[in-house]
Amino acid sequence: MSQAPNRLTPFFENIEFERNDGKMILNFGPQHPSAHGQLKLVLELDGEKVVRAMPEVGFMHRGIEKMAENMTYQEFIPVTDRVDYIASAANNYAFCEAVERLCEIKVPRRAQIIRVILLELNRISSHLLFLATHALDIGAMTVFLYAFREREYVLDMIEKYCGARLTHSAVRIGGMPLDLPEGWFEEMLKFCEKFPKDIKIYEDLLSENRIWKMRLENVGVISKELALSSGCSGVMLRASGVKWDIRKEQPYLVYDEIDFEVPYAVAGDCYARYVLYMREMKECVKILKQCERLYRASSREILADAPEFVSPSKEQIMTQNYSLMQHFVLITQGIKPKRGEIYFASESPKGELGIYINSQGEASPYRLKIRTPSFSHCAIYEDLLVGQYIADIAAIIGSTNIILGEVDR
């Protein structure tokens, strides 16, 4: 009987472990703190320089896409929290929007505005976690503490809306479960006035810091061609000279009514990516301030009027017998979109988050696939790390801002 080929064979062929040429094989991760999760890099080194690299993933694979095919559409919403667990609202929204487009559900304007607010708060919290951990990897302990302090304010605001801090499950198919609580906007605007000053503190500590620039400038350079051929998106693509943001190029929700810039750079190195994350947080503040005006001018409806797919409000369920019956049927039997397929792409904090659904008219998707930005950004290591020094590996991984929940799914 023929033996199954070893999947590591192509990488290790013609490599002798007993050698005198100064080369060696080094396993980076999966327990290394700078791997930012269960990522293993098999590196071939010539002295301290990487000559070949192979990322190994799958250590926390959970089969989320296959789980979706065995759950109703409503049941799957909390599972999407666990894809990019640093930006749960982005996953909730992308899935719900894909289902809504498949079912041709029109979401009320106020629900769209609340979604934008949650998405941008989630973007800030995700970027702050990137900044904190990236700085810590390079030795900047103070920035880690400061960034987590501001992130707590953001998580507090999200918690006051949906009751959860990390895995929100805050979006529903057809709209939003709750309106914003009274006095919530005042707290958000107070944060928006304070946060730019906090960003300036981060920049004062890092942007012109000699050590910070030495560790990031001209390190981990991604050319425009490599970024495009590798499927990079988000900051990873914009830092290499491609000004592409789905919120601008293919607007969804109310982003086409909001004035904001898309920061981009051409250097393509770790420092350029750091600068774009800082600038994006400033743009998030601009978006949140404009959402307050749009929200005040909207009607109070937050759930679509589509009885076949959308449960009534909680107040209706508690007071109207027919609404209770309708809710019972939708929860026990699930919604049944028409036969067809849909792909919806949104701009998550890390790049293009896409949801593909193939429906055969049943209560569960026939097929569901998730296009996550971190997967492509992890695959690029095979090319990106070659020629880099081992001391720069942590800085490069940190600047790509991957989340292994997105990679393994």
C-alpha cells in the first residue's frame, strides 16, 4: 500500500539537518506570544536571515462554516461572534446583511445607523487592541496600558447597548433588537471629544520615537503587486498604495451619506501600516459624530416589516397573541429564504469580510463560506518573511494584525 505524502515534504526536501553551512530550521510558535494565537511558522535561517518560511495553521479549527449548514439562520448569528472575536459586530452584520439581501429585506434607516455606530466603535476597539499588542511586542509597555484604557471606554458603551463586551450578537436579521438607550449619545460624544487627544498621546510616544522607527521602517515591505496578488485588503492593501475601501467603493448602510477619508500610503512597510491604523481611528470619530445627526432625524423603526423572515418586537410579542405565534414559528422552524446564492463583502477592521450563502429554500444554508482577511494576510508570510531577520518577525506579524479565529474558522 502506498504511503500518503507528507504535506511538509516540499518545504523540507533537499534540507539536511546535520550541516555546517550556518543554516538551521526554527519553529516559531504556536506558543510564541508574538504569534498572536495558535500560529506556527517553520523558518529556514541562514544565520539570522530567513531564507524560507511556511505558516502552519489549523490548531484551533472549529468547522464554523460546516456548523452553519446544520443550524438555522438565526441560530448561527452568535457563532459569527467567534470568527473575529475582536470585532464581533462586523461578523454579525456581514452575515445578517447577506441573509437580508438573499431574502430582499429592507432594513429600517434607524437600524442601519445603529449598525454603523456599532461597526465604527468595533473598529476603534479592534485598532486599539492592534496598537496595544503591536507596541508590546516591540517593547513599548506604556502604550499597551494607555490603549487598553481607552478600549475599556468603548467596550463599556457597547455593553450598555447590548449587554456584552466581546461577543455581542447585537445584530438581527431584519434590523436591530434594541434602540439606543437614553443618554447613550451624550456618553458617545463625550468619548469622541476626548479620544483624539488620546491618539495624540500615542503618536507623541511612538511616531517619532527613534527605536520605534528603527524597528518598523523598511521592515516587512509589501509591494503593491504582492499585496494585490496575495488577496490583501484593508490596511494591508492601502499601506501598499491601493486606495480601496469597500465602504467608499461599494457603499452599504448609510456610508454614502457620511463624509470621511480613506487613509493610504505607498511605503508598504510596518511603519506605514501603523500610521494608517492611527489615522483610521481619527476617521472613526468623524463618522460617529455624523451618525448622531442622522440618528436624530430618523424614525423610530428598528425592525423590518417582513413577517415571513423577521420576528416582531419584544413589546409586540409580550402583548399580542398573533405576534407571539409568529415569533414561535420563526424560532422553531427557522426562516426559509428563496433558492439562490449571494456574496456580500464588507469592510471589517482587518479588511474584506465576505459571506457567501447558497440557499436551497430550507431553514439552513446549503453552503456557507466566509472570506476572512486574516487568512490571506497569514498566507502572505511565505513570501513576506523571506529576506527578513529573525528579530523582525514579531514586528512583521504584529503589523499584519491577524486573528487566528478568522484564519482557522
